[in-house]
Amino acid sequence: MPPSENNERILGGVGVSPGVAIGTVYVVDRRMGRVPEYMITAEDVAAERDRLGDAVAGAREQLRQLREQAGRLSGEAAEEFGYLLDAHLHMLTDSRLLRQVHNLIERKRINAEAALVSSLDQIAAEFRALSDPYMAARMQDIREVGMRLLRNLMQAPSAGFDHVAEGTIVIAEEVTPADAALMDPSRIAGFGAALGGAEGHTAIMARSLGLPAVLGVSGLLAAVRSGDRVIVDGSEGRIIVNPGEAMLADAMRRQRALALETAALARLRDQPATTVDGVSVSLKVNMELPLELDAAKAVGAAGVGLLRTEFMFMNRAEPPDETEQYETLRQLVEGMAGSPLTVRTIDVGGDKPDCAVGVDFEAGANPALGLRAIRLSLRAKKLFDTQLRAILRASAHGPVRILLPMITSLDEIRTVRDRLTDLKRELEKSGVAVADPLPPLGAMIEVPAAALSADSLSRAADFFAIGTNDLTMYTLAIDRANEQVAHLYDPMNPAVLRLVQFAAEAGRRAGIPVSVCGEVAGDERFTAFLLGLGLRELSMVPQSLPRIKRRIRHLNIRDAVTLAEHVMALADSRQIASTLDAFNRELDARIAAE
């Protein structure tokens, strides 16, 4: 019998994998009870450290078994899980987490479980202080390793999903990437969790497996029980518990519509991103991990507009050497098969936990305004030279661009260009192949100073990349990670848009390419506006590219220019939002009528 309409309940979260799944709930209960906390004697320290060692050995064996169990995975999911297991195994060999736990056992004379929880809490607090979603998401890796060790120490069992029925919806406090890797799409229809976000490995796994998923759902476990019927709407970011007849009918209609839309978007892969009046736009992808290379190819990306190199420095005791960085970058350059790879130099600072840079720096009272990004690179010359040499060597295998983060002055760009020239000369003297001429050197426009002085910066930069996420944060003095002010974060604020316009016009006057690589680039609401400002290169997550391409192919540049002029004459973000929405409703109608 269908459930009563009165029992229907809608819960909001973060849709991390699109699609609509309808099924029966299986609640995963991993409660371990109270974590023991007690003091130990000096004589017991060695035994307690041995107990932690046994838990680590057990975790390594579990990861080996997981690799075997996940053998059915293919494509991006297989690469993602392989990368994840390697990272977790590395953390179980030598990481800040293990060093800190051993230190607490010996120094504070506390049991292994208490030391582990204390270490996780401390590292988590440091990550929460960051405004970078990518870095914050890496805490999930550390937490998962820590929870695996905690379960082993407390001898708590961990169950899989082999016994569940076809069409099951998995609900849990947290779905780990290891959980996702064990989900058979022929049995599991989708999943939801109280914790998690769009930047984590679990989200990538969900998209790779094609499973609709919603994470970060407050009150989820209190609202559902095993056996309930639910709808997981990964496109809208919501979970409907005990849906009524009307909601079920709508969900099934949307399932059919999404299937048709997915097929239509797939047909655009090899079509040009050209407006109806013949203006070409270069659509590239942002890449955080090498495994996303297949996703970039699958959507027909014109290149990589932003490769974040921080993944090479994460969760390790020492920074990667030149050879390791070169080999990773070479594989990516060759994988792009002639399309350009834009490599952003390391964007970390003393505030980035478990990111090995080989030097110690004080984070300062406000890490976002401290020694980070290009400032740290120019201070840590050995670290920076190693990365630049690796990039130069990789440039011999295909087109590469070098992008400098958090640029605020002309001198910073000129200093790096001089260093590149010297390093190129050294490599060539050693018989090492390097691209000739040097790879284009670009500047991130992500602080107001860079946007306002873009004309000056264009004298030394070969291209600009506008990072709208940080530009919005620094312009409005808003930390999105701070829930007390996060609602004030608004990329439609006139001040932010004016700075984007300044940078775009400066690039046009200088005759250099200007791209947008923040979230705005992949947001359909902004597409016509950005083109109207004269921007012709957008870089975004692979999942957004097909929809942006479809939008461009229905746009007329004259209309886009008129829209941009209208928007830039407005002084209120609500008016701007209303104007953009009205324009896009008309465009959506034309697309729907196709």
C-alpha cells in the first residue's frame, strides 16, 4: 500500500551526484558505543603502542581485502578507489595522525583510543579553520583512516551490502568512499548521509558509479527507519521520506526526463561551444585529482583550465621530489593528447594541516591573509624550484600553462618569470628537454588588488584566470566556512562583478586570454553574463560542462552583451539576480523547445 500523504517529509542536503532514485531504506548503524578513556602507567606505554600497531596492521589488511572486493569497479571509479586506497595506506605508514597518536600515548599516558580521538579532533579543528573546500574535504580521508583504526581498537565489526535487496537506498550517518566502492548499482539505487559534501571522495565515487546521492542531510537518521520508502533526489539535493502518490509520480517523471536529458547532453561531446552567431568559447575543466582525466575527456573538454597541484603534497611526511612531480604531470600532459594543461603552482601555507611543504611556518591569526600560495612559494625557494623544474620538464610532452595563485603585484610575476628562465637554462645544460619557448605564465585574479591593477599585471602575465570563489570571499570579507556569515557570500554582489569586469577588460586591452575558473564558470545563471563581458574561456567541474555548452549553443552574443550592460548598471544584488533569472527563463524556454 502506498504510504499516507501525511507521513511525507522532505529533508534538504547537498546533491553530490545527480539523478533520482526511489527505493527502500537500509540504515547502516556503525555506533560503537562510548569510546574508552583512561590513564595508563609508564610501564604500559609500550603495550599500548603495540596495540595501536596491531590496529594499524589490521587496517592495512582490511584495505588489501577491499581492493580485492572492489575488483568489479571500472573506469573513473576504479581509478578513484585505487588512488584512495594508496592514500590511506600511506597514512597508515607515516602520517601526522599516527605520529601524534603515538606522541599522546607516551606524553600524556592515555590509552590508544583516547589519543586517537584527541588527535582527530585537533586536526579537524585546524581543517575547519580553512576556507578552501578542497582542503577541508581532505579531512574526510584522515577521519576515515582514524575511524577504521578506532573500530579495530574497539573490535567493532563493519558490514557490507551483499545482503540487501535490489532497489535499496542506503542511509547512514556517513558513507565513506570504501562503503561506496562496495555498492553494487544493480542492488543499490542511491544513498544519503548526514555528513559529507560535494568535494570529498565519496561524492566522486557516487558520480563515477552513477548513483544518485545526497550528503550533509541534517536530522536524517532521526527521520528514517529501515524499510521506509524514500526518494533520493541528487539533482535537487533532497531526500523525501515516505513520499505520497503525487511525489512518487513526479519522481518517476523526473527519472524519465533526466534519462532523456543525459542522452541529449552526451551527443554534444564533439560539438563546438559556439554561439548561434558564430562566436567560439573554450570550455575547459578544473581538475583536483589525476583520476578526473577520464571525466574531462568524456565531456569533450578543450583542456584543463586549472590543475590544483596540492594533491601531490597531501597526507605525507615529506614533499614529493622533482621526479615524482614530473612523472605525475607528464602522464596528465600526455593524457590530454594535445589539449592544454594549466598547472597552478601549490596553493598552501602554514595553515594547511598534513600538507608537506618541507618548511615550517606560523599560520598566523588569519591564515587566509597570511603566508600562503605565491607568497609561500617565493619564500620557500627550494620547494618552488622543485615544482617549477617538474612543470618545465613536463612541458616537453605537450602544451602546458603555468598559473600563479594569489598574485597581488607585478613584481611577483616578474620574479617567477626570471626564475623560470634560469631553471630552463639549467635543465637544458643538463641535457633535459624543456618546451621552447617557455610555457605561458598566468596570474590568478582572486584578490581585489589583482583585479584593480589588472592593466599593470598584464604587462608581465601571458593570461589571467579569474578565481571567483576567493575573489568573492576577499571582496566581501566573508568566510563561507563560517556559518554565521556564510549567507552573506554572494558572487552577484555588484562589487564582485565590477572586479570581474575590470580584469576582463584589462585582458582584452592587453590582448591576453582571460578565463573564469571559479564556481561561477559552471553556473548556468552566469553564462550569458560572462560572455557579455567579453570572456571566451570558462573552466569548471566536468559535470557542468555539457550544460554550459548547450547554453552557449543557444545564445546570441548581442543579447549577452545587452544583458551584461544592463546588469552592470544595477546597484543591488537582488536586482541583478532577478535580471539574470528573467533572461535565463527565456533561454530555458528556447532550449526546451528545441
